[in-house]
Amino acid sequence: MFGHGKTSYVCLPCRASYKQPFGDWERRCPRCSRALVHVGSAFAVPRRRDDEAWRVLSVLLNAGVRFHKSCCGGPGYRPRTLREVRDRLAYAEATGEPIAQALVREELP
């Protein structure tokens, strides 16, 4: 009756996002033919010219952070500025906390 929901995939070099049905096969960017990164269904695409937002997104994705819905609350906290990312990376290094976990921490102690 209902079709499968779509989820977001991103090409970081092209700064492009695509909504596609979820599946186990590898997806390729239609622009550059590189592999797309599955980012989740709660992903909000930054503007292509927003260099800082794409740099932050690159750090998050390379650390393994994704944007999946957690019930009705959305994906939870994600840093939006390079300063927030730097603060969380420094905290992870000082405490030994995994980087992915430190990046999604809403407040630093």
C-alpha cells in the first residue's frame, strides 16, 4: 500500500544531496561517479556555498555521525560551527571519549 521511505545520501566533493530509497547497494554520484555517503532521513542540506557548514558536515560524517530520526525528537544535537567542532574534538582528546560521541554531546562539562 505505502512505498518505502526515502533517505538522504551526500557527495561531499560535489556538495550535493540526493533522496533515494534505502537499500544495501552502493550509490554513485551522478556528477562525479564517487560513492555517496548515507547520512539518514533527518538530514538538512546546507547551502552549496556555505563552506563552514560543509566542513563541519565532513568532520561529522568522517567520524561516523549520521542523521537518523530518534522517534519524534529528530537526530539529536549536531554541531553547526567549526568552533563547536574544535571544542568537542579537544574535549575528546583530553578525556579519551570517542570522537563520534563527543561530537554529538550537547553541552561540554
